[in-house]
Amino acid sequence: MKIGKLPSQSEKVENRLKILLAQLTYHIELLEEIVYQKFQVYNPTYLVDNLRSIPGIGAKMATVLIIVAKGFGTFTNHRQVISYIGLVPCIYQSGSSSKGKRQICKMGTSRIRSLLYMCALKASIRLAKPSVIDFMQKENQ
């Protein structure tokens, strides 16, 4: 073979990246189908409407919460849900003294807590400072 007829390194890399992108796209579609099937087990319309009425919770976060909480069917009150997610406040004490600030127990899924934090942050920005959002939208146009 002549060297001139071999594909260049950049072409090889580009072809490999295209193959990887196709594989990732396929796996994302499979995962989305699995999530959709798990989601349909619960009464999604009713639950999504209720969750989306909370400021900062969108369709994706509502879906995640429904799947993680297993449709909220196993919980009898809101305290159990809060405990399951890991947002229950704890007081660390030794004997009769309690030192330090109160913190959450962090016994639930940290990923859900971080997503809820982002939803709360989004809601606080939208509710507290509408002028900032208007300014940012004007700047982006």
C-alpha cells in the first residue's frame, strides 16, 4: 500500500467518534424507553400535575421524583417522603448538650437532594427577582 492512500489520522478519529456517537444515541434511547415504562406504572398524569404545581418542579424533575418515590404509594404522609429523600433535620448531641448547627441527616439519595436544590434555586430566582430574568432574556435576544 502506498502511504498516500491511507486515511489520515483525523479521518480515523472522526469515523470513530461518529460510531461512538451512534452507540451513545442508541443507549440513551434505550434508557429513555426504560424510564418511560417504569413511569407508566404509576398514575403519571395526576402525579405530574400535582408535582408541577410546585414552583421550580418541571416535567423531568416530576418524572424523577415519581420513579424514585415509587409513585408515592408506599408513603402515608409527607414526613415519610421527606425522610426517604433525606431532607429530615437532625440534631447532633452528646448527653445534655447539642453543639453546632442543625443539619439534614442525608440518609437519602444525594442526587435527588442536589436536583431538588437546583429546582429550589430556579424557583427562588423566578419568584424573587423577575426583573433579573427580564434583563437576562433581553440580553440573550
